[in-house]
Amino acid sequence: MATVEGKTILDSGWFAARFNEVHFNGTQLTTTNPPSGPTLPWMEALVPGTVLGTLVKNKVVPDPFYGLGNEAILDIADSGRDYYTFWFFTTFQTKLSNNQHCDLNFRGINYSADVYLNGHKMVLPKGMFRRHSLDVTNILHPDGNNLLAVLVHPPDHPGSIPPEGGQGGDHEIGKDVATQYVEGWDWIAPIRDRNTGIWDEVSIVITGPVKIIDPHLVSSFFDNYKRVYLHATTELENRSSWTAECSLSIHVTAELEGSIHLVEQLQTQNISVPAKSRLQYTFPELFFYKPDLWWPNGMGKQSLYNVSISIDVKGFGESDSWSHYFGFRKIESHIDDATGGRLFKVNGEPIFIRGGNWILSDGLLRLSKKRYSTDIKFHADMNFNMIRCWGGGLAERPEFYHYCDYYGLLVWQEFWITGDCDGRGIPVSNPNGPLDHDLFLFCARDTVKLLRNHPSLALWVGGNEQTPPKDINDALKNDLKLHPYFEHVEEKGKGGLSPKLGDPSQYLDGARIYIEGSMWDGFADGKGNFTDGPYEIQNPEDFFKDSFYKYGFNPEVGSVGIPVAATIRATMPSEGWQIPLFKKVSNGYVEEVPNPIWKYHKYIPYSKPTKVHDQLQLYGAVKDLDDFCLKAQLANFIQYRALLEGWTSRMWSKYTGVLIWKTQNPWTGLRGQFYDHLHDQTAGFYGCRCAAEPIHVQLNLATYFIEVINTTSKRLSNVAIEVSVWDLEGTSPYYKTHENLSFLPKKVTPVAEMKYPKAKNPKPVYFLLLKLYNKSDNKILSRNFYWLHLPGGDYKLLEPYRKKKIPLKITSEVYITGSTYKLQMHVHNASKIPDSKSLTFERGSIATLRDSCFVTDSPETVHNVAEKEQEVGWFKRIHKRFTGNSDGLKLSEINGHDVGVAFFLQFSVHASNKDHKEGDDTRILPVHYSDNYFSLVPGEAMTINISFEAPLGVTPRVTLNGWNYHGQTIHEAL
């Protein structure tokens, strides 16, 4: 890795070995006795990563996330810390010119380390959440070949795991400044090495005599956001022995189409930096008129500007540079008088928070830009606008925040305190928090400096269900106090902030609120009592009831999350494919008894005896794993759509926000997730996507009133709602439209009762389709499809409905760029539309169905028609081999003579493979779908956009499954 001036990341070519199996010390390893390669005891290492991640990579231990593999791995409590104390070794090439300096940077070590470079020893002090920068200028090898060895020590207090498990094991990990989930929780098994390792980026940075350290950017706004000022402060260090005469520049650009950059601001200042010293420099305000603002997901565009700071030293040239994407936005919050919940505003507009809790991307800290990109895009695809980084997890990485900036996810970032490990556990644990309070505060301040320039970062919180110890809490309150401008001080001058207020970029943060704990100050009951939750299956209609949750903002409410059957087979041996036993208990309820592997993976049942009947058995007896997981997806969709629709139904009148516990799992867990650890979405993902859309039509499951939610800042005018009920025979016994409607911004509006259940002889099971559309052009603004049963009933009549043969036409077009595939799948329910004689109308309704005029197939738009495919049982899978940049439009047809709803259709993408065995996972993951688990009434059509990257040499195929589209598992690609 040859290095020129700038930054080089050391993320390959590492070896690792257990320290007591290496018979040389650090000086010897980096001078006379370096490892020659991955020969015992050395192995290829995962850096960034953990010791356990390296052991898994080399198959030294089983995959802890597969089945019960974790039970075969020695826990640090039993092995002792030495067992997971490891050497990491690599080489790099760097030669310096005159007056150049070189820093060796570690962005994260868990928990401490001894660093050896070319025989010289340096110590990295304790603390998982602190950066380390070592000036190695004088110990680089003259020939440019450098040997680096790092001895990494585990946390001081790794703790032990009680037989019953528990939240954070025995809580000993809370004595260190480290992530706490590693001792296990009710949603994850223990991480055996406690995440020991070089877990974040390692880099070499070459600068001139003066370097730039941790610039801070803050924006202020005036005249209704027309006049905007950028405030910037940076620290400068002169490492030379002479005063440096410098030109310090700040450069702000906006990226236009075609990678063209528009210069918005350029400012240069001449300064002197004394020898061997540091100074802080604040730029004069930079003025912008009507810049594009950064908005959260669902509120507007995520406009980002590139801010670059560079310093030139007289007689040397450019000495250092720094750049960061920055968004102009103002985030405010206060406790709302009407609800008692914390109400957030962005750029002056209130935002109803709908989001989720996040632990971390991967429990072995195999973190990557690619994985972060998928994770955060998934959250945006669900129409979420906030992610809470839970206090028992990580201070998330800049790459995580970059994608939150890009996709518009506000971030609630907690520090490393949990009630379970820090004073509120059973038994009471660590009442004074971590042992080293100064270390905690050092890590906290360093984390703030690392993350504070990201527009997505919305607030800091002291801990999960607990506040930090008083001295830490008081220090954080002081360190993170708001600049007066962000405390609603009126500024009427035209020259920016008044000088008497000081520059906000000189604060540690100054622009974001600090809340001492997740259940304080407008969250839960606001007083720190355990008033978040619940965390289990609910009756869907209960989410809409006034009695469900008392407080204005719930930071945690969770439920089920079983993945698809393919994920179960891919992550468990065959004994884990056994579905739970359904044990009958009193009053007709059922208790689910999972197999040991599911229990180990923290399965949450779909029943709650005495309160909630089993939501899978509502559809009839569960036969096998495929049947179980399909019915679980039906329940997942209903559960999470109802949760968000119930909360949104009370927007501003009762609630200001909700965060679901949780959106994903950092391992192969079986609870609280919208996509699994392999990155396949559950149907709950699309239930959330539906419910959280900015403009939404919904059915209140408690009152059966149709409601329209407009979370945007624009009034909706001249719109209409179409309400149609469809029975299992394919007819529409109820149809009504509501026309000439208008809806105010940021409001929930009840429209009318959906009265079909009160009609004469209503069907016990039926489908309901709601469409909100513009009258002017028939454009659909919101579409919402329900399957419902009469009060006290069930969905068992849907079981014989699986035999319905509903004809489908699927028109597809494929675009290929390298390994990236983008598809448009136009799916049309070709059932004959019932005539108006079969319809029952309410007074004032239109006498004909709207005939799916929103999307149609025609000879002009469909060509290159393929031959009709032959049926296989009740099922037909659609699949194409994709070649070339675009192979035009293709039409596939699924024959059928029945009329009715094509129910619960799901696309998936697979590798074409004729030779796979049962349990082989042919899926290509991740895949982004514009919608999935969707249903089409007779005559209706929908376009689904699909995008993914195919592995090298793999030919993809798209398959379509559904409730009434079943059959063989394997088909040869066409």
C-alpha cells in the first residue's frame, strides 16, 4: 500500500494469532521475526472486525449465528481474558518527504492495545469509543517498508452469563466503557469475545507541518430560512519547530447533475500558527441566500453541500485538507402541551416521528459501507424518519451517519448506559455506572466531535431507561448545552448572529438537545418510570384504542418478527425447521412451545394466552415450516401496519411519535425485526411502508372509520376516496366513493364509516381496498389493501381460497449496468371485472367500478410476447434469465379460470441453479422492492420496481409466490 499525501485505509493484508501461541514479543514481530503469512498460529484477520469474527472467518469456531453454534464456542468468562487476547499484524509502505508528518490512526479498539511499529512500542489506552492518533513520523522505516503489530486486550470486566441469561448477563460489562449487549439480552445470545478487536477503521494519514483537527460546522437561519449562515471552527496543530504562515480556506460546493459542482462559497484567511502549538480558529460567517435545505425522509429533499477546509503553509504548499457533506437544517424540540410528548420540528415544520430502534448492523462488528447502505435504505424504504441508536449498542460510525444523511433518517444517539447494567438491573447493578467516569466523558466528547457535523444527528441521550451517574450527567448537560440561538432567542438583525451570543461552532455541539435518558423529558412518562413497551403480539384493533398507551411519545414498542422459511433453513439445521407446538390452554387460547433452537434465537410467539388468540391459527391449522412462515408474514403485515396506523390516527391529539422495538437484529434472531440478518424483508416491512407513507388513507380498526393522514406541509384539494369490498367469490358487494375532498396539512381527518360489516348478510371474510386519488388526473396518492373478518371471527375461509386459480399477466423490463439489475414488473390481475349488477351501493355513490384505469396493458406498450406458460398445480413461478442491457418488454401469463383477488403476492430473486439441495439458499440478497406482499383485485394492475446486485457469474431469476400461487420449489430458468 504505497502512500502519498493524504489518507490510506489499512483494511487488508492483516494476520492474527492468539497471543500466548506466539513466541515472539512485539519488538521482535516488527523487526526480526514477522509472520510470513497465514501459517499456524497465524491466520487471515478481519480488520476492521473482532477476534471472534476472525475465528469465524477461518472456521476455527462454528458460526455463532447458525443454529446452536454459539454454544460450542468458549465464553470469555470460562476461558479467561487471555484466550481472546490477540495479536494483529500487517505491513504498509510509506516514505516521507521533508516536513511531512505521518499519523497512525485507530478509530476504534476494544478495549485497549499495545502497538508496535518497526520495534517501537506505543500504548492505546482503554475505552471502546475513543479515537487514537499516533505520530509515527520518526519511526517509519527509511526504505518505506513498515511492520505493524497490535496486541489487543479484551474489556477489563467481561462478566459471566448466568444460567437464566438476563439483560446484560451479570452486568459486569457495565463497569467498562464498552458496548453492553455483548453479555446477551432477551433478543440476542452472548457474544463470546465481548467484541474484542480492532473493530473500526485503521488508517495512515500524511500531512505537512500543520494539520486540521475536528472542524465543527453549524448553520443559523433568518428571514424564514431565506438567509442562512454557515459557522465553522477548526483546531490547527503546527508540529514544526518554526511559526507557520498559513492560508486557511473554506470551500462550499453543491453537486449538480452530471457530477458538476457549483461553487457556493469560497473564503481564505491568512493566519500564523506558532511552532509546536495548537490553536482554534473560527472563520467569519459564510452567507447563503435561499440554499437548498436538508429535510428528513418524507418531508423533502436531502440536499447536501460539500464543505472543504484546506491549509497551505508558506514554503511548503498544501499541508492538510478536510471535507464533509453538510446539510443546512435546524432541528428543534419541546414538550408538547397537548400530548406531553416531545415534539420535533425540522426547519420550522413539525414532524410526526415514526421510526425504530437500532442496535447495530452485525453482532461480530463486520461493518461495511455496503451493509450500512442497505440497512439505512431499508429504513427509508419503510418511510421511517428516525432511528434510535440504543444505549447498549454502539456510538454509530460515520458511515452509518453518511447514509442517514443521504436517505433522510434522523438519528437519536445514546451514550453507553442502560438501566439493566447501570443501576436498575435485577439484582441492582453498578449503581454508579462505569468505574472510570473520566474515561466515559472522554469517550463521549470524542464521539461528539466525530459525529456532530452530520445533519441527520438530531439529539443526544444519556442512556437507555436510565440516566448517567450524576457527575457524568451534569458534565454532559454542560458540555452539550445549546447555543442561545437554538434556545429560541429572537435574532432580528440582518448581519447574522449577534457577536454577543458567540459563534455556535465554538461549542462542543451547541445545536442539538441533550436528554438525560430515554424515558425522561417528553419520552414515555417523562419521569424515568418504566413506561415504554409492550413487546409482544397484540390484537390489531387495540393499537387504535385510547387505553393502549398513555403517553405522548413511546420510545420502545415491539412485537413479533419471524422471517421467511428460506431464512430459517439457511440459518438453522433441520432440527430447527420444526414449528412450535400449539398447546391449548384455558378459555380457548393457545400457547406456542418453540423448539430449542428457536428458543435460543429468542422467538416471540404469535399468541398471548388470556389476551391474544394465536394470530397464525386464525388462518387454520399450521402444517409445516413453509405454512407457518407464510401465515407469520400475514400476521407481521397486519401487526405492524396496525401499530403505525393506530399511532398515526392520534397524531398531535394524543401522540407526537413512536419508535418500534426494533427494526432489525444484529444476528439471526427471531423477534422484533422488519428484515432478517441476511437482509431479506419480512411482510412487516411492507406493512410499515404502507402505514408510514406521508399521505395515507387507512381504516381505523377500532371505529371502522376511514381516515386520511396528511403529514406533508401542503393542503390536499380535489381528491377522492374509492372504497371497495371484495368477497372470496370475486364479486364486489360494497362500493362507495367520497369525492370533492380536501385535507389540511399535518392533520388526521376522519372521512366516513366503512359500513359493510353492518350490511345485510356480510361475508365472514372479505377484502377491502381503499384508494385516495386526485380527481384531476386519477393519480393514486395512497392505496391500502386489507383482509378482514367480522367481529369475533377468523380467516379460516382463506384456506380453501388458496386453490383459486386467478389469472395474472406479468410484463417485465430489465436494465443491466455491470452487476446491477433494475427491473420493472407490471403485474395485472386478468380476472374479469364484475359488472355493476353484482355491486351494492350506498346512496350517493358512483354506479360503476373505476375499472383499474390507472394502469393498463395495450398492444402499443407490450411487445416481444412470450408463449403462454403451462400451469404447474395451483402455482406458477415467473422467472427470466437476464442478459444484455435491456431485452425489451416480456409478457408472462399465469392461466386461471377463477375470478378474484390475487392475494399476498411476493417477488423474490434467486440464482439459477439446477443442482441445489434442500436447505440451500438460492436467494440473491439484498433486493430493494418498491412494494411486496401485495394484492390485486380483479382488473387491477401494479408496477413493482426491483433492484439488486448479482454476484459475479450468477444468472438471476425472479420468482413470484402468493397465497393462491403455490407449487414446486425449483423451476429451470428460461
